[in-house]
Amino acid sequence: MDGVKLAYKPFGLLLSAAAGAAAGTVTRRLWRAASGEAQPPKATEPDHSWTEILAAAALQGAVFALAKAAVDRAGATTVKRLTGTWPA
């Protein structure tokens, strides 16, 4: 593993953590706008239907995947621009 790839690892982990936090915030806002509830339901909450649980899970998954891909791609592109080497 070359130096750029090794140096990118901790940077990539921090970016992923930031993407996860941002995705959680976006998910809560979208869920609040769609349902009027402050938090998406958890799978074990008995007072929500299967439809609500699965819709919340799909929303969370889609938002997280989008945020992670965007942040990972932006980080890799920035490293490439700064060092001339693709980090992954």
C-alpha cells in the first residue's frame, strides 16, 4: 500500500463518520416532513405498521448510501487533485 492510500485511510474514516451524522439529520427531517413524527420508527416499536417500519428503513438506507457515496467520492477526488494519486 503506498503512502497516499495509507494516509487517506484515517481521512476516509472521518469523512464516513461525518456522512453518517449528516445522513441521520437529513433522514429525521425527511421523515418529519413526510409523517409529522420527530423520529423514524425503529423496527421493534409495536405501535407502527410494517409499512411504516419498512418505509423508514428504506429512507434511512437510501439517504445514508447517497451521503456516503458523495462524501467518499469528493474525498477521493480531492486527494487525487492534491497528490495526483487516486487513494482507493
